[in-house]
Amino acid sequence: MTDDEPAERIRTDGGTAEGADDVALDPWGSSTVSDYRKLFEEFGIEEFDEVLDEVPNPHYLMRRGVIFGHRDYRPVLDAMRDGDDFAVLSGFMPTGDPHIGHKLVFDEIIWHQEQGGDAYGLIADMEAHSARGIPWDEINEHSRDYLLSLIALGFDPEAGELYRQSDNDRLQRLAFELGGKANFSEFQSIYGFDGETNVSHMQSVVTQMADILYPQLDDPKPTVIPVGPDQDPHVRFARDLATRMRFFKVTEAFASFELDDAERPLVAAAHDAREAYAEDADMPRCGEAAEWLADADLDAAGVLVSESVRESAVEKLENAGMEPLRPRIRFFARQATDEAFEALIEDIEGEKRRYDQHIDAFDMGVDEAEDLAREVEAHHGGYGFIPPSSIYHRFMTGLTGGKMSSSIPASHISLLDAPEEGYDKVKSATTGGRDTADEQRELGGEADKCPVYELYAYLLTGDDDDLAKEVYDECVGGERLCGGCKEQAATMMREFLEDHHEKREEAEEVLDSLDIDLETERRGVAAEH
Ligand code: TRP
Ligand code: SF4
């Protein structure tokens, strides 16, 4: 997001209440982020803008920069474009009423479902009980409300799946299995858990890991998890666990030694340049490649790296001396049974060379190798998980300024608010307006700091980019005054809520026809947290 083009991109700086806090990504902390840029630098979240052009019919939340970041979203986009299987999943803690902040996630799930994805919406009741201490009767009630709104907004429960964590046996079995690959030290470093953390809270974490991988239980497929950036630690951990569950690791190698991801492109470049230095270009030697690489012009070869990476690659090549330099795919048996390893070897076509813990294949591409590894794994009792992807949306600013919070009713509009109540809340919202009308005409309003503008951009204008842009331009151009602007927004909010309530009523029947137990009798008191 750049300051010089907001009017073009109809974007808003929503949720950036200044100095709100630093960038600690804490799933159970206060979810405000003061500087979204830091998320790219410090956590390696990638900018959504970089993939925007590749999205077929991008959602307005994508076009407007509300969805601002992602982790590894490309495999999902590729599947979407090629008509391959992919999935979308997100979850909701039933701690209170669903509000317009949750609507962003509902919309994201629904959009992916409309693009052909297998869609999942889940109720994180175990997390609500163990991490937030919500009693079961309240959980039952709120769960129903989340699901009704999700269906009312367009989720198709026949095509997709809705579930409650605590009622899903397959999920719990997967959670148990994943827990075997995680330990308490990791919980400490990732989530700051300590000796006082209740054990059910920890169970709810492995349950969330299972949620994230659940769409792949029957078949591995690219999966996107739309969430707020506070959930990124969960996404990273789930990606890690997905990899730890794999039987084989597939890498590209050029000789008997291993290369890391930084060194590999250098050695590939050396292989490409073999005509230039090899005595026999059909069989370049590692030593020859080392000599070339030591003083090759790498900029010209299109690979930019640090000198220390070059040195380590040169050293590896030198040590291999007369060994031929020859590209190959290497399969490591990470935790495969002997039987699975034998089956893999059997299935590799073309020339192969077998070692104790790995096998090299000479006539295969990486993608083909990945597919084969996954297939063999699936046939031998493994899951073959693909690391899940994520997309991140900005947090909405509260209507009273500061953060939007479920526990402050005036700060948000609940999807259960009466239409008139919604109208009133918008009318009393803070704005990015100036002190006087004259000043506003002269200087223009500050739409980028205005919670009312956010309502337009995130919700009220829907797919109508022209209207969003008009509000923005008129505001910053001083042609729009806050009184009239809020009246218009409040009226639109009233209409939205009227319509939403009608659809919720229609959704009642649909929800009742689904096999989801929303009146679970559970005994006990809420967990210590
Ligand atoms: N932890 C999430 C929250 O606090 C809820 C959740 C549970 C979730 N399982 C999930 C979100 C899986 C995304 C994917 O709201
Ligand atoms: Fe916000 Fe509208 Fe006022 Fe602009 S005119 S500051 S968008 S309320």
C-alpha cells in the first residue's frame, strides 16, 4: 500500500490505529497491528499485491488491499486456474456474536467456494472453552449464530462442510497423530506457553493444526486458510507439521554431496555453463565446475548471491574433484517404512542409483518426483500433505476508534444487531473528518483514517468499485461532509442488516437439516486459562 495511489486503488489503511502496539503475532493476545509492513520484513509474510494479477476474478477485498498478505498462495491459484482440486478452510471461536470483522472471513471462504474450492467452516469450540473459558451453553448458542450467518452470506453447506471441533472424530484422530510430531518446547517458543498453561489449551492447538490439514485427509490438495495475521504462528506451525509427516524428502542434486537452497542455483548455473570449461561437455567434472564458479560473473549468469554462498558451493565442488557433475532428483527416506522405500524405488522410471538412505533418479523432473513421492506415501499409510497456504486480511478499526473488539459492543456491528441499532452505531461512529465543515471543504477528509470509509470499502459498497472510489475521492477532495456521508453509510448498513436477518431466517432450516450437533450436553466448568 503506497500513499501516492490510494485514490486509484480504493484502499484504506484500516486497522492501523497509530502506536497501537508492536508486531507480536499472538493468537490469544490483542489483535491489532500497527505496521503491516513489519509483517513482511519480520515474519516473511508476502505481499498480496505480488500475486493479485494472477487471481482470476479477484474478490473486492483483494482489489482493495484489505487482503494484504499471503503465505505460499500460488499453488492454490494454480489449481484454481487449471481446474484442479483445492480447498479453503477457516475457523471461528464462538466467544460472542459474529460481527462484521468475521464477515470478511465468511466472504473469503464463500468466494473460494464459488471459485470451485472444497470449502470448510469450523467452530473452534475446544479453543473457546479451554483458552477463553467460555461455558458450553454459551458455546452452543454462539456456534449456531456463526453458522447461520455463514450460510446466510452464501456458504453452500451441501457442497462444503461445517463442523464443530469437539464433535469431529476424524479430526481428533488427526490431531492426536500430529501431536506426536510436536513437543512442549515448541509450544513454549511459538506461543509462549509455560508451566501454568492448561493442558486442554494445548490440545486445542493440535486440534487447530488438524483443522488446517483436515481438507487433505482424503487427498492432498493445495489449501488456503484465510485468517487475520494474528493466526500466522498457527499457519507456520501447521506448515512445519505437514512437512514433518512426510515419508520422503525430494531435492535436486548434482553430485553425491548435498546442496542448500542458496547454493543450488549456483551449481545449476555451473552445470549450464559446462560447454565453456569442461574437457568433455558430456561429462563435466565437479572440480572443473569449481574452477569456473570461483570467478564466474554471476550477475551475467542471472544468479545473485553473497560471496560466502559462492565459497561454500565452490568448496563442495572442489571436494568432489573428478566426480561427474550431473543433475538428478534425490529422494530421502525420512521416515518411510522399508516397504514404502522399496515401492518408491520400484516406481522410479529410467536410470536410478540407490544409496542407504536415499535414491538418485536421473530421468525425472521435480514436479513428477514430488507427485510420485506423494502417491507412494498415500499408498503406504501416509497423508502426503501439501504445506497449507494462507491469506491475511487487515483488522477493521473499531467504530469508536481503536480496535474493533467483540467485548465492546459500540466498537463493532454485530451481524445480530437490529437494523436500527446498526444504523445508530454508524451514525455515532468517529470519522476522519475535520473540526469544521469549512476546514473539511478546504482540506478534505482523511478517508484513510476513517472507520466509516472502512465500512464502505470492506462491506457496504460490495463489488461496486466505482462507488467506493467516489466516496473516497469526494471525501479527500472536500466535496463530502461527514454528516451526509454517515447518513448514507448508516442507511446502507440498515439495509444490509435487514437483508442479512431475512437470509439468516431462511438459513435456519438449512442448518437444522445438517448433521451438526449444536445442543451438545457437556458437563463441567470452563477451563482455567
Ligand atoms: N484460532 C482461531 C481464532 O482464534 C480459530 C480457529 C480454529 C481457526 N481452527 C482454525 C482459524 C483453523 C483458521 C483455521 O479465531
Ligand atoms: Fe469519513 Fe465520510 Fe467523513 Fe470522509 S466524509 S471522513 S469518509 S465520514
